[in-house]
Amino acid sequence: MARRPVPIKVKPKDLTQVVELLRGGIQQVRVVLRALVLRQLADGVTAPHVAKTVPLTPKAIRQIAHRYNSSGLNAALYDKQRPGAHEVLDDSQKQRIIAMVCSQAPEGRARWTVRLIVEEAVKRKLVPKVGRETIRVLLQSHELKPWREKNVVRGGVDPSIHRKHGRHAGHLREAL
């Protein structure tokens, strides 16, 4: 037994928008498919017949028609904004981890690694639990590469190191 066709009356101004969208430039494939569906439904074609020309199921086609009837053209063509995942670390936790990475590596370690940062952050109770990927993304966003010592800011560098290489401001004054 066939389903009743979804009664849909596409407004003329909406139909012109659909036609302009189909004529226009680059669009997402799903938006173009939904626009094609609306155009065919406006011509009175049933969902199973539309499904033969557009690679969507009759159920998906009926859902597009229901979304148009209930919420309008934008709801039928475009997806709702999705909230995304919650951030694992808050700002203070991020700052504490970054400060830890900028300090000396633990006793017996030459430098920080992502695994070591995860281990130490939990051990020092900076965070209850954290994954390696979260730490990797945090370091990347701050352009830190602790496994390369020269990219990490270290406090308390001996100023005589800079004098040996002629980079100390006092050394320049003495030369003048």
C-alpha cells in the first residue's frame, strides 16, 4: 500500500531562491540535493518518484518536505548548527600545564614528551584525567615543542652565555 504524498506548497519566492541556489556557484552536495527535492516536490512529484532521480530515500525526502512545511526554506535546505564537543581543559588548567611544560623536565628526564606531560599533569593534580591528543593539541595551539629544547622558554639562563656570543646589550655598549 502506497503512502499518501506529503502535501507541500512551495512559495513562489522560495522556489525562486531554490532555482537561484541551483544556478549559483559552489554549494554543499546535501544542500543541492535538498533543493532538487524541493523543486520536484513543488511540481507535484511523489517522494518515491523523486527518490528514483535523486540519491535519497523516500523517507529522507518526506523529512525534507516536513521540515519545509514546519520551519521554512532554510530549515529544509540547511542543517542546524551543532554544539560540538565540550572542551576537556578549562583556561586555568591549560595555563598550569603550559607553565609546567616551560619548566625543567622531571629528575632523570632530558626533556618533556607528550606522554610525560600527561603523566605529570595527573600526578601533580593539575587535571584529574587527560589524554595525549588533548595535550598535543594544546601544545600545538601554543606553538610549543618541548621535545626540542630550544623552543621552550627556560627561566634563569646564565647571562654569561649571551656575553660569550656577543649578544648582551652591555657588551655592545662596551664596544662603542
